[in-house]
Amino acid sequence: MKKKKFIMNTAMLTGSSLLMSCIGMAYQVWPVGRIGAAGIGLYQLVWFLLPRYGLAAYIAVIYFGESLNFALSFGRLMTVMKK
């Protein structure tokens, strides 16, 4: 009885693993066909770096945006003051 249950559970686990592998392969094939190999390379690069440097990049973008905004507004102010 236990051996039959073990074999049945093993078959179900193997079948579900094969099914999930096929679904995963289909998910990988579709984007490659849509955006090509170079696009997939960039996609993998972004998803590799995003968790590691995401917060640092987010802070840098916000800081750069604020600095650029300040610099542009200061430049406009200086132009107005010269006239």
C-alpha cells in the first residue's frame, strides 16, 4: 500500500514538474521571438542588476533630477538678472 502511494506521488510530482518546465520554456520562447536576442540580453541584465542596485539607482535619479532642476532654474534666474 505504501509503495503504491509512493509511486503515485512520484508520478504526480514528475508530471507536474514536466508541465511547469514546458510552461516556463514557452514563456521564454515568446519574448525571444518578439524582441530578439539582444533585447533578451538587456532584459536579463536589468533583472540581474535591479534588485542589487535598484534603490541606489532610484536615489541617484531623484538626486540628479533635483540637481538638474535647480541648475536649470538657477541658469534662468541668472539670465533674467543680466537683462
